[in-house]
Amino acid sequence: MSQHGTPKIATADGRVLSIEDLQVTFTTDAGEVDAVRGVSFEVAAGEVVAVVGESGSGKSVTARTVLGLLAETATARGAVVLRGNNMLALTGRQLRAVRGEDVAMVFQEPSTALNPVYTVGWQIAEGLRAHGKVSKKQARARAIEVLGRVGIPEPEKRVDYYPHQFSGGQKQRVIIAAALALNPAVIVADEPTTALDVTVQAEILELLREVRDEFNTGIVLITHNMGVVADLADRVVVMYQGKVVETAQSLELFSAPREDYTKALLEAVPHLGRNSASAGMSERSGQDKEVLVEATNLEITYPGRMGTPAFKAVDNVSLKICAGEVYGLVGESGSGKTTIGRAIAGLNRTTGGSLKVLGYEMLNFKERTFKPLRQEIGFVFQDPAASFNPQLSIGECVAEPLLVHRKVTPAQARARVDELLEAVQLPKAFADRFPHELSGGQRQRASLARSLALDPKLLIADEPTSALDVSVQAKVLELFKELQTELGFAALFISHDLAVVDMLSTWVGVLYRGKLVEEGIGSQVMSNPSHQYTQRLIASLPVPDPVEQAIRREAFLKTG
């Protein structure tokens, strides 16, 4: 058991991982696909190397070769040398011995990485017992130790908890604890903070930094979030279409990128305070125009089930959205922002106070009388793949609101679909494709086209770019801005990404545990927040600049 507490030995030159001319090819029905093409880089003990790039760049495939986790359809050539072992040459049995002991992985989605039917302590102990003669008592003691190390409160008690008894951020801490249990030389972290709120993300990044410093662990960080890279990485490897296009120290890459692709990638990242939609504004735009949405002391309570108490998701919220303005609603998971958006669209019931939408009172609303107003409201969902019917073509999906609300002929519907696809910069031919045949960014454009089919007065956009790569996100946001300026619809833009909200919204509201804690002109709220929660939220957002981010990190730790 003693070996688990001592740092693993690196090679003489300090390297714990060396990838040399890695090539990975997948065999598919359509032929061979080269996912990784001649990738080479190294990781030293105690170094964080970020591998960045968009979807399809090969970064996750590269990471999985380090653990020998490639699919059976994949063929890998080259070398992945981990503490003297070429991972590509090991047998299944040898790989199992190396995983956990020499290299461990922190997955993007902790809920799927943890088994729901076993306690977290049992799952950590299982990894320990697979690697040596460790008694149940010793394994449990080590599980409690590592849970305490990653900041899980009362680890002696919580070691017997099941995954569903932890929050998202705590689950990610459990995954990191499991990775640390055997004190590996290298941890591969694949998008470890993507699914987390910004304040929780900041805590996880701080934890990874502590892991690096305390255990001298080499970390391979796979991410598309350049703010996270600026916060944590010592060195950056930029990938594009399976190749490494640039490698540099973090400070150097952000201050003076050499390659055009890297420059474009950094240019696309939203940066808090730059390109603010409300820059220079001293009063609310549209305040003299028609009020489309007015909430007064709004309450939305979900009834308790099977003996659990009722849950108040929205608590005494008052706000208004005026014609032609973009209202940004920000807050973390569980703050009530999506609940409010869905209530405005008539998809959630209100239980108290007043909510007037286009002059219609939504408390105890009747679908029959509200239906005529639905055509004035567009909705862009977070995940377009889930909101499209997979059996309908894109053209049929986009035309659906027209067919439900307007008596149009098939020819008229097709003409309007062509017009809408053109407006969102998609080729007309895409109307005949099915949702699965489009990329994530293309699907989100089609979703935007559908929401605009009836020329709505009000558009509700719920986290519409959170699942997209930075360059795709930048294009969708630019498109949203152009369409809003051109068509003049009002919008409720719901997001936990403050930089995106700042870029689009002139008026911003901040929700915390169902209450509206702050409201005002976007640039003023972002630059000079008055509420303690807003201050912490803004301090926790990593910005794509290592120098500025180091200052912000100190500020965030002080707000803790």
C-alpha cells in the first residue's frame, strides 16, 4: 500500500509521457478514416499540457490512445510511451495493470463514468484492489483519504453515499479522487469542466492545480474552452483535422499565436468586456416601447412527490422584456432561468404572482385561448438534436410551425423554408436532409430558422450555443445578432456563459436560487456588479488570457 503514496518516477529528462508520430485510422462502412495523423508531443512530471481543437480535430482520440481505450475498429501506429511502456504494444492484461497505476482518466460526464448501483467508496476501492493485495479495510481507508483530499466534506460518512447523492461538481471531485487513488504519473482529463457551472468549474480547476503541485502529476487536459486553458495549462498543443498545427508555452500562444488557425480559434472566443452589446449605454434601450413580458412577484413551485416537499424554482421574481430588446438571464444550474423561459412560452405552469405575455395572463392559462399567441413566440432549444423529430427532414421540421398555425400550401411552405434557410446561412438543399446528417452548428442554425418561421415578436433562446465549438458558436452568435438587428424581435437569452450574454444582451438579470438578485445594463452589471453572488459569478469565469486570468483567479479565491 505504501507505493500509492509516493510519486511515480519520470524518465531521466522528466518526461512521464511521450507521444511520437501517432496515427489512428478507423475502419468504417464508407472506407478508412484517418482521425489522428502524425501527432507528437510530450508531458513532463508536474506539467499541464492542454490539447485543444474543435470537434473532429482528433484530440479525444489521441487522449484515449494513452489509456489504450480505442474502439476495435481503430488501428494505431507510432508510439505512446508511458514510463517506459509503449501503450500501443501492450496486451489487454498489461493495459489493465497500467491503467490506474501509471495513467488515469477524468471523464467529461461524471454521471456516466460512475456506476449508480455501487457506493463511491466501493468504486474507488475496486480500483485499488484490482492492482494489488489490499485488504477491504485498507482500501476503504484510502478511499476516505482521497475523498478528503479532493474536498468532499465528511468523507468518512460520504464514502458510503451513492453517486445520485452528490451534486455535479462533487461527482467530478469523486472521479478525480478515483483517478488519484493509485497516484498515477499521468492524469488524462477529457473536458473535465464542460458540464459544470462556472463557480464549480473554478473550484475543479483549482483542485487540478493542487493535484499537479502536490503529487507532481503530469496532466493532459483535453478541452475546447480557451479560458480553462489560460487558467490551468503550462503548454498548449493545437490540433486541427487530426494534425498538430502549433505547440507553444501558454503565455506565448495567447500573446503571439503563429498559425492562422490558432489566431482564428482565439479570435472566436467570447471575452467578457469586449464587444459588449451595451457598451456606452446609460439607460435601458426599448424602455419606451411596448412591454411584451411582465412578471410581477412571479412564483413557480413544483409539487413534491412520494413524501418529498414541494420545490420553489422561481421565488418572487419581477422583470419585464420590452419590444426589440435582448434580455440576458444568467445564473447557475437550478437558479430557475430555464423554468422562467419555459413559463413565458406556456411550457411550464406558474403557481403565484403574475406573468403577462403579450398582454395575456399566464396564471391558470388555458391552452385553447393561449394558442393564437404561440405564433408570436419562437423558441430555440439548447439541444437541437433532441428538439427535432428524427423522422422528418430539416425542411419539414422548419415548416412545422407554418403548417400548425397558418393555412399554407406545400409550395408556400417550401418557399418560406428556402427563405429561412438562406437567412440562417444554410444551403437550400439542406431542406431535404435529416437532422442526423447535419453538424451541431448546422442543426442549431436550422433550429433558429424554425423559431423564426412565423416572424415572432419574441424569441426565447435557452443555452443555444453551450454545446457548440468556439468557432461555430461565434458564427451562430454573429448570425443571431444580425437577425435580431434586421428583424427587430425581442429576445430572452438564457445562458450561464456571461461572456456570451454580454456580447448579445443590452439588459441583464441575474438569478440565484430562484430569486432575481441583480438587474441592469449588461456592461454595468458585468464590470461593476453590486450583489455578492454576481461578483463571485463574474470572478469565477475564466478569460482567454493567462496574465489577466491569474489576477482573476486570485480575486475568485478571495471571494470564496
